[in-house]
Amino acid sequence: MTTTAAHAAELRRIHGFLASTGRRQAERTIDFPGGFAALDDTYALSHGDNYVLVDGPTDPEALPGRVDELMAHLPFRNVYVPDAAVAEACAGPLARAGYTCSEVVTMLHTGPVPELGGAREVDLPALRGPVAESWRRFLPDAGDDVVHTLVERRAVRRRRADDVRFLASHDEFGEVASWADLYLDTDSGIAQIEDLVTAGTHLRQGHAGVVVDTALRMAHAAGCTTVFLTALATDWPRHWYGRRGFVPVGALACFERE
């Protein structure tokens, strides 16, 4: 992945945004040299709400032990490392401690602002049914209590930024067809589009594009000149985003252990 000097500067801003929003959303944080643990005891089994973020230089050999201490009350371990050099240094010690690593690509929007949108802002009650259906599709063996937690945890995302919007595209009958989160920080001029999902009954009908286009228009209207999202490096949405004007500018290393 080739990163220009301009993209490298944007990537540093994005990394700062991720650290800041992660701290804001967390129910509590614990600092250590080189990073912090973001924890939410209300949703203790949610991997997305309980993790360690390494956002600075740290001791790679000490990291596995530190994570064990910070997440000792949980049955899983998640460590996210945005900086490529730090991730490379930490990869060996974490692998020896039993972690597997995947890569999430950070993609910056560099295309024109779409002329049309079409999605509208909704609140959690409108998303409960569609989000529950999507999790049952993704995790068919999950119990009702797990699905309930995955749905209700969306409420804490309101803490992530001063301006958080849940956007949805609807079908001709008014049913939610596709949705995503939009996080806006107008002070820094950064916006993040996150968790884009389409209901199983509405796939390949253009609804996801409507949501993304609306998010881009809203971000532009709010004065956010840096708009980004993340996508799994090995999954097809990365290429779909590419066709919508997003380019890869970096990668987040995700280390996990059950």
C-alpha cells in the first residue's frame, strides 16, 4: 500500500480521532505506557466495546502481560494497533502469546461529494428490528440474549462524538433497508462512516449506496473535509468502497485471542 505524504498526514489525524472517540464512548478507560484499555462493564461480552488500543510507542514484550491484566475480567482479548511500525514490533510477542492477527484497511474519501442522498436520520427504536435480524443472519447460533446485547449496545455510540447520526435508507413500504453510523467532529473537520449493513431482504438494491452518499453529503455540509471508513482487508466491501471514491491510506492491525 502506497501512502503519499498528504495521506500520511490525514492518517495521523484519523488515528487521533479513533483514540479520542474510543475514549469518549468507553464507560471507563485505563491508561498504560503507549495506550489505553476501553472498557464497558454494561456490555462486558461485546468485543467492540472492550479492547486495548495501542496509540503510541510501547514495550512490545510487556504488552501481552499488560493486556491480560487490563482484561482479566473478560474471556477474550482484543488489541488494536493503528501504527504499522508499532504493529510490526508487537506482532511477535502477541503471536507467541496466542493471538491471531487480521487487518482492517483505513479508507479515505477522495472522490466528489455525491449530488444525491436519500437516506434519513433515525433513532435506535427504528433500527432494533433490522439490526436484530442482521445479527441472527451473521451469527445464526447466537442466543436471544446475545442478539439483544448486540442491538442495545448501539445506544452507547451516542457518546462517541458531539454529533452522532444513525442513517437509514427505506424501501417503498417504509421499511429500513440499509443503515450506518455517522460520527462528526466539526472542530477537527473529521467524519467517520461506520457499521454499514443492509437487511438480507434488500441486498443488491442500491440502498447501501444511498446511505453512503447521504453520509458524505452530511459530512460535507458539516464542514468535515476528512471522511473515512474502515473495511476488512480480505473482504469484498473494500472494493465496493473503492468504486465510491474511497482509497486505502493505512491499515489497523487487530490482534485477537479467545
